[in-house]
Amino acid sequence: MAADYTATPFVGRTFGVTVSNLTKKFGNVTVLNNVSLEVRPGEIFCIMGPSGSGKSVLLKHIAGLERATSGEVRIGEHDAADPETRTKVHLALVFQAGALFSSLSVYDNLALYPREHKLCGEAGIRERVMHALSILSLEKAAQKFPSELSGGMKKRVAIARALVMEPQLLLYDEPTSELDPVMGATISEIIATLREQTAVTSIVVTHDRDLALSIGDRVAIIMDGRIRATGKAEEFRAPKDPAIANFLTPVIDLKNPRFKQLENNNE
Amino acid sequence: MNQLKLVVGHIGGAVLLLVRTAGFVKTLPGQFGRFIEQCYLIGYTSLPIVTILTFFIGGVLALQSGYSMENFGAKQFIGTLVGLSMVRELGPVMVAILIAGRVGSAIAAELASMKVYQEVDALETMNIPAERILVLPRLAAILAMMPVLTLIGIVCGWYGGALICEYTLLISVDSDSYFTALKQYMKNKDVLDGLLKAEVFGFVVVLVCCYIGLNTRGGPREIGASVTKAVVTSLILILVLDYFVTKALL
């Protein structure tokens, strides 16, 4: 008989993540090339990089959704490729577009995990779901369907759904993409507050410089499937590596031949 | 050679999906709501089109055969011909084709869209197997609904034929003679074989559509491609399996 849930802050044991010599190839294309990094328990670790650099694929390996060509990912002492690990470490992933179940209401989206795993009775599930919704100020959206939500609300519901799982490792894939600056800042604040309240280890994949440098304890820059640099967030405010500097603070040169070509095409 | 490898790979993948799904059979009673929802979607919502289609197939069969059999003085056997054709062949095959076009395409589209928009990945991160909550209720529902739909289709086909025979001047076989002839050569085995064929077709259609939907990669364009692939593969499999199942049952 499942015990009823009592709302408590989502505090539990947190896990570090170790990525060792991870290589992933899709056919002849090498997406990740010998990537190694370490995420410490309880920290917010941001992975930044240009589009197509392999950030999301790396995140999928940490979540155990992809199999490595070589190398390994360990969450604490557990192998990330083992599906059981996700349950053992209470891993939750907030997807870029939310990945909410379109046929279910917001409430049922959040209730799915405890229901399917029979974690508690219906009253306990309700308490658990409403607690997560209240953290994200989404109580009024409980009966809405994902198609009725704005982009920012979808992201918040996705975070609330992750919270219902009482995560000890929380992964975010581009949490501020497609959001206006105000909503982006709100999501950043939510990520930072959740870590503060629950000490959850958070890995944030993003190309949003402001997000990474404002909430990240440490940042890794990934380029062409390789880790280019890892360090404290403040070290990336004035990077010495020209490639990283160009990525973090791109200079738009209108004399660049590419722009000339675009101008000609427009004419 | 590469094409052959690809086909063998897909067959293996579909069998693996079936084996994984079978591992969750015990969870079916706990998913009664999902099972009933799928029965409604597969069975109830398909009912109008099944009745209309099979009614007219029976009618056309009676019309075509009536004119031909008139020449041989054998029009009293129209009921037998329509009855057996509907039970043994046209009922199961036409209902299966309809299910492939209507239900199979919807299943492939829904699962492909769930895959593309990462809903299936979200399930995986929650350790909720897609086979358990997405495939199993659909397979169970098709097994429950296919015989019902086929039986209704067969009866509609019979009545379509009867109506045409009664009211087409050149045929003019009354309903009583039509149904007497129909019953005369009909055995229980014919009906059971027809229903068994329908079960096989329906099961394969849903399995194939689930497999193709869950293996969609890419973006919205691939959802459309998956639906086409699922329906075309289902139609080919229905007709190929029809030969082998018929041969095995004869």
C-alpha cells in the first residue's frame, strides 16, 4: 500500500556527474570527441557552446537517453547508461520545448510519474502536484492543456513536472530558449532558487551567456564536440581564448564578405 | 543487399517491440482506462465507416456476380457467393485495410509526433516504458475490437447484397432465397477463420504502426513520412499475410 505523500522541501542526497572520455558518432559524424568533465554535487554547472556543438547530445548521455560510442558517464557511483540509475538518483530532465504530454492536462502531466510508479495514493499525488505547481506559481493552470499555455508557462510546467520527481540531479536543456528576456530572467531565478532550496545538482545546457554567467557556479564551453574550457563562471566574463571570446561576445563586422554576399542576394 | 538488411532490421525491431510489450501484459488490468479509451478510438469511432464500406462492398459484389451468374442460370447462389466472400475474404481484408488507413495512420502520427517532440524521451527519463502505456493498450484494444468490427462488417455486407438482389430488376432474388442460400453452405469454421484473419491483420497493423511511429527521427516532415510508411507497409503486409493465412487455414 503506497503511503500518502507529505509535502516537504525536495531535499535529498545529491549526486555528482563524471563524464570520462565520452565519444559519440552518428554514422561517420563525430558529435562528441573524447569529452571529459566533472560536475560536483549540489552545484549549477552550465554547458555552453554554439549550435551543433554537441551540448544536447552530451546532456542526453548524462540522462541515459543515448548510448556512447566509447567512454562513460557516471552519476555518483552509478552508470548513467543503466535505466535503473535514473530511478536511483532521481534524475529529471527539463526538455527544451517542455515535452509536455499534449493529451494530458497540466495536472495529469505532473501526476503521471507518481501514478505510474505508485508512489502514493490519489490524495498524496494531489498534494505533491499542487506543491510543485505552487512553487512555480502555476496553481491556476492545473486544468489547462499544454496547447493553451504560453512558451514561458510550458517551461515552468516542465520544471514543475521535474520537481514532482523530487530530483537529486536536475538537467535543463536550453531552459531560456524562445523566451522573452523577462521570462528568461524568471526561469534563471527559478533554477537558482531551486538549487538554493533543495541543493539539487543542476546541469544547464544553454547558449544564453547571461544565464550561464549569472547562475552557473562553473561553466564548460563545448565547441565542435570537444570541451574547449572549464572554469568558474566569472573566469568567462573576459575570456582570453579568442574562440571563446568570439562566441561569448560576438563582434558583428558588416565588412565581412558574408554580409556583402547577403546584401547582394537581397538586391 | 543493404535494402534486405534494412528490412530484416525492421522485422527484428518490430518483434523486439512485441516481446518488450508482452513483458508488460500483467499491467493491463491497471491500465483499464487507457484500454477502454483505445477501444473507443479504434472500435466505436470506426463503426460508421466500417458499416458504410462493407454494406456497399456486399452490394457491389451482389451486383457484379448477379449479372454474371444470371448468364449461367445460377443466380440462386448469389447469397452463397456474397456470404462466403464476405466472411472468408472481403470482410476481414476490407476492415483491416480500413483500420490501417484510419486507425493505423492516427497511431503512427500520434506516436511519431510524441517521439519528435521528445514526449517519448520524457517518458524514458521518468522510467515509464513507452511499450507499457503506449503500445500495450493499443494492441489489446485492436484484439478486442477487430472481431467485433469484422463481424459487423460481414453482416452489413450480407445485407447490402440482399438489398441489391431484392431491388435490382435483372437479379430479382428475394431476401429469403438469398439468406437461405447464404446459410446453406456457411460453416462455423468459415466465420471463425474470417475472424482469426481479421485478428492477425489488425494486430500486425497496430504493431507496425506503433513501431514506425516510435522509431521516427527528425522533425515534423518525418511525422508525415512515418504515417505514409506505416500505412503503405500495413497495406502490403495485409495482402501478403492474407495469402499465407488463407493457405494455412484451408
